[in-house]
Amino acid sequence: VDGLAADGLVDPHRVGIMGGSFGGYLALRAITETPERWTAAVDFYGIPDLVQDYELTKDRFGDWYVTEMGTPETDGELFRERSPIPKAPPPERRARSGHSRLRMPAWHRRSRSRA
């Protein structure tokens, strides 16, 4: 963003971010890690809580999690640190979700509404 602003290609005070799936997770991470940078964020199917995702998907993705991050039991701090939901911004800067209720697990929808 800084490079684009320096080249006059974007207004640094009017920059948004969006993504789907892993890109949605990255949009959530971006708005929670550097909220001052973004005017808006849109997340499509991003994972807001890695601990909860691990528990619900370990039968399919457990090996990936163990290889890349460990488990919430052995590496809980890493999972919490990389989960956007605990660091959700205030409502006026909150990311909007563009999910389909038919494809997103109920826990995922509820975790966003509580943030």
C-alpha cells in the first residue's frame, strides 16, 4: 500500500482489502493486525478462529495443522495469536462477511456475530 500511495496510484486513506477462503483469513488478519491501514475489509469464507477450526476439521485437516502449526494443546499461544476473532476491531471498523449460510458452519457465523 505504501508503494502504491507513493506512486500516486491509491489514496492511502481509502484502501480496502478483500479475499476468499485463505484470502478471507488474510483479510481478517490484516484488519485485526493493522486496522489503521484499512478503510474496509470484506471476508468470504475466511477462518476467524483457528482453535475452533482445528477442533471441527481435524479429521480432514489435522495433519496439515500439525505440520504447519502444531495443535492447540501443544501450541495454543500460536493458534490464538494467529486467530483474528480475539482481536476483532470495534464495530465501526469491523469486516463484513460475504458468506453463504448454506456453506458456512453455524459456529463460524456465530463467532463473527459475537465479535
